[in-house]
Amino acid sequence: MKHLLVEVVEVKGRCIAGYNVGDKFEINRNVSLFGDKLCYFAISSIMPAILALQLGNEPKEIGFSKEKGVAYLQCSDPGEPLTPGGTVVFKISDKFS
């Protein structure tokens, strides 16, 4: 299984978990999460891509990106006017590629 790096690339509105552009966390080969901020909404939203990427699937070929080697997903918080939060876009890549 691959060691993945997850980076915040965009915040639309205000993230209630406190994510800012440039924040990162890791998902290691044992599917353990490491980072200062871990949000349930974020993790549940990126979960479909995690196993596929850890097993070596190309994100572009399975619809997670237009670029080779990285996936882009966003959290499920719709933000204003429906919630006080906002949507965060994540870039997921193999940490060692």
C-alpha cells in the first residue's frame, strides 16, 4: 500500500475544522492518519479515493483528476447559506513519487 500525502489546495468559505490552504496530513501504508487537524467530513469524503490510490490505481484513469498522479476531492460541507462552514478541496498524491 502506498503512503499518501493529502494537501489542502482551496477553501471555499470558512472551514469549521480550521483547514487552511497548504495544510497537510498523511495516510500511511497501514491506513493510519497523521496530522494536526483531522476532520470527519474530510476523511469520509476522500475515503473512496484512498484505497484505490494506495493500491496503485492511476487517479486520472478513474476520474479523480485531469492530471496524472494526483487526485482532487472535496469535503461534503456545502457552506453558506446552508451551513456555517465551507468546502475544502484536497489534493492527494503518493508521498514518495
